[in-house]
Amino acid sequence: MEPACYLQPHPFHGSLRDSDPYKPFPAAGAAPPKPSRAAAEPTRIIADPVTGRFYCKGRLLGKGGFARCYEMTDVASNKMYAVKVIPHSRVAKPHQREKVMNEIKLHRDLHHKHIVKFSHYFEDSENIYIFLEHCSRKSLAHIWKARHTLLEPEVRYYLKQIMSALKYLHLKGILHRDLKLGNFFVNDNMELKVGDFGLAAQQEPADQKKKTICGTPNYLAPEVLYRQGHGPESDVWSLGCVLYTLLCGNPPFETSDLKETYRCIKQVEYTLPAFLSAPAKQLITSILKRNPRDRLTLEEILDHEFFTKGYTPVKLPPSSCVMVPELNPPNPAKSLLAKVTKTLFGKKKPQVKKGPSEEKDDLSKLVAGLMKTSICRQMSYKTVEGNEVSPLASPSANGSPVETLAEETSRKSVSRSIRGTAASSCEALDECLMASVVTDSAIGLLKDCLASMPPAERNPASLACHEHFAWVSKWVDYSNKYGFVYQLSNHRLGVLFNDGTHMALSADHKMVHYNPTNSKHFTFSTSAVPEQLQGRTSILRYFASYMEQHLMKGGDLPSMEETEQLMVLLLQWVKTDQALLMLFSNGTLQVNFYNDHTKVILSRPDSSCLLTYVNKARNSYTYKLSTLRELGCSPELHSCLKYILKLLQERTGA
């Protein structure tokens, strides 16, 4: 008989214990249990009657069907534990007590980095106390509740640890049988620990398998519902449900009705969101197979391209428990790229000037070297199809050398701008003047706005409709090697190289735009890029792929279609210890604040300045700057505007 009367109806995250003596709720019609004195007045100091050690009971961490978990501190050593407290009244029958003793016996023999450590247990006249490793950052369920979805690198980070523990359990012949977010605990060092072995059991031969339905409804495997018993494949199924939940925001088979959820599981009926990457979709479908024998094994999951070709952080920041982390994956071909970029963009040493043909030969050798290595494939490199293209002008003997900037210090900001190493001094001056015009215009607008703005508690109503504009949705600072990479909301990708030149890849990846200076613009199809630009184009295409796979959009502002008329060029970027500032050739100014991921964008699509504010939740609001000047804005936005004005004034010496 399938249990229904004592299940939480929605969202089915509680464990299900069919034919299990520890039922969360009494059977229908039964009298509710009388609250004990201990439940009404919880004792603060607990004593071990055998050792005489005292423990101070702290806050409630969680509660299940027959036990509660508390923080407890050893009074003598000040060591903190997570303690499972089971009242004797809930395990009064012999077979109930045997269940608890079996859990203790099984758990205390487990010793693995990613399994909650069992410490000891004892009993007093009222309860059984099981002392476990304390995990200060609670569980993946708490992180999921705060975040709803995680990034693929985060999911890989957590799943690798879960699978490490699961392989250990299966090698010992143990099935967990209740893998879910609430049973994955996270300690102070952001290490995951698999816990709660209340439903765990030794694996048995197929003909002796227990046919009970136990676990958590959303994560149950089809064979369990068909009463064919649990096997290692059932744990793998639950792992697939965990993978789906973390990436998509909800369990794959979740419905508002238990019977419908069971039907969907039995029919393996679920949908894959369009935003999932192809490897993630392939992995999920390879795990959630109706027949247990068709599912990937743990080893095969780890060998899947979702893990082998995707970046996995060594460690996650604690802030990722409540907000999206900014991850900085290492370059997958670090040593080769270092060599390549040093040749292309590194500091130039005094040497005899080479002629254009010699320089072209050197770059051709470099590209040829790239094509013989795996970095070509990782960069989605395309060979030149032999189109005749006039070579671009190389820096002449009279051209200015590549300017190199000092690395960031504790009190100084880092900035780069388009300087035009291949340009004449007049062209370089024009570029500086353009950046100066954008800066001076922004300073004037902000000074006027802040000087007239009345105090206010909140922002005015956002514009319901306005012309879309291009803004930076993703960026990577690799200026320590070769430049600043950014992606616009129209999906055009650009790089402002350290030598002051600029290159962009169109949204459809069919055209390459090259600006040796702001006033000189060359366009090539990706199949006809000149030899001397092929190395840079490869890096450009690599980052286009990297950003698509690893970085999320920085806000909910709508994307806009790319047009040839919309050639937005990054003129200058500045990094301080608090924010990143970017100036563009169309007059747009964008500032991203690191601490809370808020953003401020000044744009002029209608000749009347618009200010867009992207808040901590990545929700965007657009106002006319004149409206803010008249009505005021929230203290948070006001503080941002003051900081931006101060930063711009410091940059110009105003």
C-alpha cells in the first residue's frame, strides 16, 4: 500500500518511510501524542550518564519524522556538534529501537572526507543522543532556497564531492536511499558532507531486496515505485534529480499532486529547460533512464563531458550560499597561451626593427604552431581560405611603442584605454579627446543631478518603455596577459588589447571587426582574416565560447539586435577596489560594483540621458536623469552616483 496520509503534500521534500516504524504523523483517526514535559521545557544542559560529560543544548537545526537535531557544545572542550535527539517514546517497540541501533552501527564505521563524521552516542532516561560533525553552513537545501539555481561550475563542485562519498558507500555495499538536497551538508570550509543515514541499508542480492518504498517522493526511482527494491542505480537516479534541481530550480518530476508525481516518475516524463547547456542536457537524460541498467554509472558520470570539459572550482566562496559567485576559471591552456600572448602582446624589448614581411612571417609561424595544438580546437579555430587581403599597416619606426602599465597596487586603480599604437599622434589625440568628452559629459550631468536632487527614501517609478541600448552583460579582465574582454547585450564580443587596439566578433560569429585606432576600422569575414590577425582572432573566438559556457548575464535588461550602424567601441576601462568603470564611443558609461553586483548605466539613446540601475537581485530599472534630479532616489542609488562622480573627477583631475 502506498502511503499518503502522513506525507507532506507539496513540494515533496520530506522523506518517505513506507513500512518504516518512524512515521512523521500518526495514522488517520489516531489520537495526537501528548507533549512530554521535555518537549515543552527543553533541558539546556545534557549529561552523559556514563562519562559524566556535560553538553549545552543550543538552537534547533532541523526536525524529521521521529527525531530533532540540535547544536550542542561540549562544556569542557567547547567543541560543537550536531546532535540527533530521538525520544525513547518514539522507539518504544523492539524493532523501532533496532532501526536506530542499525543506523548507529552503520554510520560509525564510515570514515570519508565527504561523509558527515559520526562521533559518539549515549542515552539518558528520556532520549538517545547521536553526536555528529557540525556543518555550520547548513545544507544544499538552504543554499537552493536562497539561490534557486546554481551555476554549472558550482554544480560540478558539489556533485563531485557527493559522488566521491557515494562511490565509497557503494564499495562498502551500502545504499543511502535518501539522497536529496537536505541531506547534503556544508561545513565552514564549503566542503560538502553526505549525511542522514536513517534510511541507509546494506545492499542485498536481487532476490532478497526489500520492496519497501522509502525515500523522498521527488527523488524516488521508477523501480522503487514499482516495488522492485533499491540498488546502487536508485541512488544514481536520485543524483540525477539533484543535478536537475540545482541547475533548473525545481525537481524534474515535481507536481502539486503526489499521484501525478509518481506517474511522471514511472513514465520518466519531464522537460529540459532551453537555457541548459548541451552537456548538461545529455548528462541528465543519460542518468534519468527508466531501466536501471541503462543509467550511467558513477564512473561514467565523472567521465562525461559535463565534467571533463567544464570548469570546476577548487573552492567556492562562502558568499555563494546566498548570492551568485564571480568565478575566475584558469585558462585551460595556460602555459601555451602565456607563450602566445607574450609573443603577441607582451612587453617589447629593444631590438632591431623588422620589416613588414618578416613580422608577417613570425605571426604566421605562431598561427601555424597554434593549429598544431589542442588550443586551436578549444578556440574553435578556422583556417584561412586563401582570400587576398591587403595587409594592415604595421607600426612604423616612427610609431609609438606599446605602452605598458604597472600592475594594480593597494591604493591605485588600474585602467586601460585605446591608445592607437599604430596611429599617428593626431589620431591618438583624437581618441583621448573622445574619451575626455564622454567623461566630461558624464561629470556635468551627474554634478547637475546631485546638486539639485531632493532627499528621498526610494526610487521613482521606472520607465515602462524606452529605447533599448547596448550594455556590458559579461566581462573578463585578462589584462595581466593581453587585454580586457567584454560581451555586449547584443552578443557582440570585444577585446581592448593591452597595446590599445580593439577587436570585436559579431553576434553571429561571422564577422571580425578590427580597430587599430578608434578612427580606423577594418571588417573581415571569419574565413578571410589576415594572417597577422589570426592569433588574436583565435583568442577572441575562444573567449566567446568561454563566456557563453561559464558566465551568466549580469542583469535582466533586454537584449537588442546587432546592426552595422551600432558599432559600440570600448574606449577606456578603469578598475578600483570597489568598482569597474567602462566608457564607450557612443557616450555610454557603465559602472559595475563588486560587493553587491549592482550596476549603473548612463546612456543617451533619445538625446535625453537615461540612467539604468541594476539592483542586487539583477532586476533593472530605467529612469530619465531629469526625473531623478526632480524627485530624488534611494540612498543606495544616491551613494552609487556620488562614488561614480568622485571616480570620474579623480580620473580627470577635475
